[in-house]
Amino acid sequence: MRTVRTVKRLAWAACATAGALAAAACGGGAGSGGSGAVLSSSWGDPQNPLEPANTNEVQGGKVLDMVFRGLKRYDPRTGKAKNMLAERIETTDSRDFTITVKDGWKFSNGEPVTAKSFVDAWNYGASLRNNQKNAYFFGYIEGYDKVHPETGAQSADTLSGLKVTGPRTFTVRLNQKFSTFPDTLGYAAFDPLPSTFFTDHEGWIAKPVGNGPYRIESYTRGSAMNLKKWDGYPGPDKARNDGVTLLVYTDNNTAYTDVLAGNLDLVDDVPATQLKNVRTDLNGRYINTPAGIIQTLAFPYYDPKWNTPGARKVRTGLSMAINRKQITDTIFRGTRTPATDWTSPVLGADGGYKAGLCGKACTYDPAQARRLVREGGGLPGGQVRITYNADTGSHKQWVDAVCNSINNALGNDKACVGNPVGTFADFRNQITQHKMSGPFRAGWQMDYPLIQDFLQPLYYTNASSNDGKWSDKRFDHLVDQANAEGDPARAVQLFQQAEGVVRDNMAAIPLWYQNGSAGYTDRLHDVALNPFSVPVYDEIRVG
């Protein structure tokens, strides 16, 4: 469950503290060839240390995708879940699974990857005392209620549904049928961990060890992370470059300018202000591809004024006051598409995307917007303040545009204002501490290409990324039914019914689907974005 952010380059002086690779990229410029076959890319500091079960935002996820490989990997072209470390995943009832791990895999410290590497990692991730943000993903496994109870202390240290049955085999028993469970196992929360994670946790946190095509050389928060190709990597997707230097930016306009100057090789989020000239600026070295990302406005349902029958009408009225087409055309120049449901077109109709599901509630209609807001008792507190992280120019632009649209529709130039928070980390901390008093930006990048991932983590009661604490028993019931359904087509139908509950309550306002975008220098070749909008770093060639 990844919360989307974008990333102003910190002071150039900070580069000097980040090690030789960063210095080469910052000082002489990546385009000068000073970093050889190492490429530099824009990045932002992760919110948390890079524990797989504690990373649920994009910047940390980028690193985990380079440093780890799990049982499954999502195809960088199609997004389909394919076996990586899994030799076999077998079940006869969609509840009991036997998993066989491929032989010959190792962590970059030489330790073999075994069944125990997965079981220990999953037990750690699920444990309440470890306070991992992705613990919820283990909630399907039997015994989760004992290791991570909703109230009180945990009464067990390990999940009863996990058992190591051999060096390369383990069994998983779920607490309900979940036919697509194997397809979730490419998500980072399910990555294996070496024994050093447990025996020297502080040392591991300082320099994480994984089993992917790259290993971490150094990291200076606020400056850079240096990753080097791991020559001993046994997988089929070996790195085609010598390494990646991730440089911290807090303004993607600066990152873009650095690409033009040859001081940065790759910016993986082209700012809206540059879209007008990007193709000319970069002489065609620009990527704009559909991605499993949706932008919404979420609400704080823990605040009573947003959790009333009248507030539901107000939320729907606000949705109808937003001119999505005008905003996506004028600000994003076609790199966003007005949303008409709460998922993503990359799923396809068979995968659960249903164009037009939102209906009139997502259609710009000022008269109806005014009526609904009035019938709902007016704006809570008399004004809507949309909170967003201010460390990117694009968010300010579109939030201001959304507020202008709402103000025009409601005939009140003070109905809506933007409420910037300085950094993404501060923004996320305020959200997780339940300090929001009105709508807030909620970008969502899929973890895996299933309709379930666009709905359950965000709207299921107490789900890990249900930041607004919305809750609806009918929605929960339909999701439970869908997860237990053995027929994939029927499961999709049930998930769509659950999405209808989200629509009827306007649990969040869908704004637009987002494309992935990137710009790069002529030093790079074979640059591509996967369906999650993340560069396929291991495929990039330098020179």
C-alpha cells in the first residue's frame, strides 16, 4: 500500500557528505561521465527505515524493489504476478497453501534464502510489538488475532497458520478462503529477511541486506543513497548497470532542471509546469505511460463533523464542484485522466475497472453541487481546507485549481483553501496521528494489480491505509465474500459491489488517474516505467 509522493533538491553542499558516488553525480554532473556506469535518479527520503513490512510509500518502495526479491514478482511490462523465488504455490481449497522456495538463492551477505527466511519475516511483520505499518497484510493468516489483537497485548509470538516443513517448504493456513492470495506475494511486505535482521537489528537498519540485484552501499538522510550492482545475484533479472545513486530532492522542478543540465540522469516524476515543453527539452527522452495510480481526496471520519448523514451530501456536492477535465487538461496536459471510479484503468474490465461507476457524482455540475452542500448543512466549519505536502510544485497547483473550481461552483471565494504542510514526512505523520480536520490529498499507487488492492487497504474497517478511518459493515462483508470466492470473475463482481458502497457514501472523492512520467539524459538507454510508475532500474543501460 503505497502512498504517492513526489520529490527541491537539498543544498548542493549536502552532496559532499553522501560518499564518492553522490559526489560524482553532484559535482561533475552525471552527464560528465564521472560516475561511469552508475546512473543517478531523483528520489525522496523514505518515511521509515527500510523494513519491508514497515514501508508503505513509494520512495521506500523503490529501494525495496531493487534490494529484495520475493516469492512473486510483478512483470515490469504487464504487472502480472509471476513466480520469482517461488518454485511452486499449491492449494486445493484456496485456504491451505504449500509453498516451495527455489534452491540456490542467497542474500547479498551469502546467507541462503530458505523457507524460514520467509516465515520469520512474516511473523515479525505481523507482530503487534514490532509496530509494522504493513502488519495488516498478514491479517489473512490464521493466528493473526493472537499476534496482533485489536485491543490488549498479543498472546502469541508467531502466526499459528505458518509452519516450516522443510528447508525450502512451508505451509500457510488462512483464516478464510482467499483465492488470489498467491498474487499478493510479490508485495514487499512478504519479502524474506536474513538472520542478521533479527540478531543485529540496528546494524541491519543502518545498512539493509536483501536478496535482490542491488545492495546498499551507503545512505545519508537528506542527501543520497548509493546502491551497487550485486554480482552474486542469482536471479534472471540481473542489473545491466553498475549501480544507482538516488539523490534526494524536495522539488521535482529542480530535479528536472538538473536533468537538462546533465547533473542528473533520470527524473521519474516530470513536474506539471514542465509538461508543455518536455518533449522538446529532452529531444524525445520522455516517458508517459499509464500507471496504477489514482489521486483522491480523503476525509477524517474520526472528526464527528465529517461523519454525519449530512456530511455525505456535502462530500458528494464537493465532488460535483470539481471540474476534473479542465484541471487535467490545463495543468496536467493529458498526463492525468478524470477518474470515474476508485480503481485504475490498468486493471482492465476483466480485472475490475468499471468506467463510469461514479456516475453523476463525478460529473461537474455547479447547480447540483450547491444544492447538495446546502441540503447537507453547509461546509463543516464553514470552509474546506485541503491539506497536502508542499515539497512539490504540482500538488500546490492542482489543489489551488480544485479549490478555485469549488469556490466558483459554490459562489463563495472562501469556501475552499489549500493547507500546505512543508514535507511529505510531516504530512504523513500528521495523517497517521489523526490530526486532519478536513479533506487531504490521498494518492494511491497499487501494490499489486488486483481490484482488491484499490479497495480493501483503503476502505476496510481499520485497514492499514484507511487513514480517514471510514467504516461500513456492508462494504466489509462484500470484501470478505469476494476474497473467499473461488471464481475470479465472481470475485471481481463482488468487489465492484463493494466499490458501489464507497460510491454511495462518497467515502473519498476520486479526482484522476495518473500516468507515470520520466525524463532522462542521453547517457541512459532502455529506460522504462513499470505499471507502478517506478523505473525498471535493473534494465537501464548507461553509456
